[in-house]
Amino acid sequence: MREGQRAFTLIELLVVIAIVAILAAILFPVFSRAREKARQVSCLSNVRQQGMAMAMYVSDWEAYPMYSSGPFAPDPSGYPIYFRWYDQIYAYTCNAQLFVCPTVPRKFAFGQAGRNIVYGYNYQYLGNSRANCWNVPVTESQIQTPSHTIAIADSRGTGTRPCDNDEPTDPDFVNLDCLFNHGYSIDPPVLPPCRSGGGPNAPSSGGRWSIPHDRHFDASDTEIKALQDGIIQALIVQNPFRMGYEGVRYAVLKLQVKPIPKRVDTGVTVVTKRNFSEPVIQRLLFPLKGSE
């Protein structure tokens, strides 16, 4: 080495590498969380646009929401060619990507092949057209608690096990244990009586309930555990149901050419170890508890 030149020693190089590794460990989860927030916003936009399409459908069809499904004709594979709720509102969106959640990039197809998608429709209450439990037509005026009635939401389906169940030819296409099976529906907590048909009314598939999925709720299991262990001091959470309700409500007002505010505050709540056990906080952290 020539006199006057300066070089890193091995120890200095290792220190720099350690500092970079620590910074990466701190920043990568932040970046991952930011990406998931972006996907959450995109998914919320999908549901909002589906709600707007549903509002236009209801306006065009004399205040009647969509049917759950109906057959066209049998196809060579033996499955009936069905139209479902997403087929009925597609004419108002003309964008099949609206039925794909960016967090769960499952394959989407129209008709019967889309029965295991990630967005569900509350057809049991709004448009049950099953032969043994006919419940249509349901008009807007018959919805007794519209502000508490979910129309479309992220759906978990009837199962919890990841499977290959995108296509009718997949071996697990109708396996009730599989995640997103019968995901095109959201079952209400209380099933309405049948207007016609032998009944009785029952959950979506094989006696299993298809419930909303919690993938986009603010507080994940990892974050909740970190709060309880004292790794983080607080969580900032929002009421996801209120966010969805306000989005659809203002979308309908927009369609009715009524004034809407430029900004809507849906409210936030600070969760700490001190208030963690309070009932109102528990409902925010675990909004689907008791639904399963």
C-alpha cells in the first residue's frame, strides 16, 4: 500500500455490513406493509366499483338486486353453464380484473368456473334463486336494515385449506375443505325464510357458512402479538365495515347526482396494551369473531 492511501479493515467492513443488515431488517417489513396497504386500497376500489355497478343494475331492473345464479344450458363437461352475480354486473364494469383481489391473485372466470372467486355476494338475503328455497325478487324497500347489510365483500368461502380449485376440472373444485370454495357468496348471520320451495334454507354449501375474509383488516396476528409482547407500543386501526359502508353509500349518492364531500373521515382508533381488552377494541381487532 502506498503511503497516504486509506483502506477499510476487515472489522470496519463487517461493521458496515451489520449496519446495512439491521437497516434492511427494519425497512423491509415497512416496505412490505406499504405494498400490502396499496393492495388493500386496490381491493377496496374493486369492491367500491362492484357496489356502483350493483347500484346501476338495481336502478335498471326496477329496484331488484341480482339473482345468485341461473343455468343457461349443459356443456360437454357435464357442468351447467351458469350465470352468476358477477356475470350480471359485468356489463356495468367491462373489466374482469375488478373481480380479482391483488392480495390473492386467483384465476377468475365467468359463469360456473368462477364459483370459487375471492369476492362474495349476499345472495341468501338479496337474491336467492335456488330451486328448493326461492327468495327473489327482493326489492330495496324490503331490506330492513340497509346500513347493516353487506352486499359484496371479501369472501373466505367454506374452507380453510389451500387447494387447486380454480377450474371445474380441478379435483378439489367442489371440496368444502378448500379455501375459497363457494367464495362467490357471503352468508348473512341469520338466514331469511324461504318464500317458496321445500327448503329449509341453509348455508351456502353442504351446511357450511361462507363468511367475510379478514385479509385486509388493519391489525394482523403478527402485529397483535408484537403489541402484547411489548415490541411495539400501539396500533392504529380503522373500522373496516364502516369504510366499506361509507364507500358504497357515497358511490350511490354520486350516481344519484347528489353532492358528496371531497374528504370522508372514517375514524381511527389507537390500540395499546392498556385498552387491548376493552370490548370495543376487541371488536375492531377481531371483527369476524363469533361469525364462524
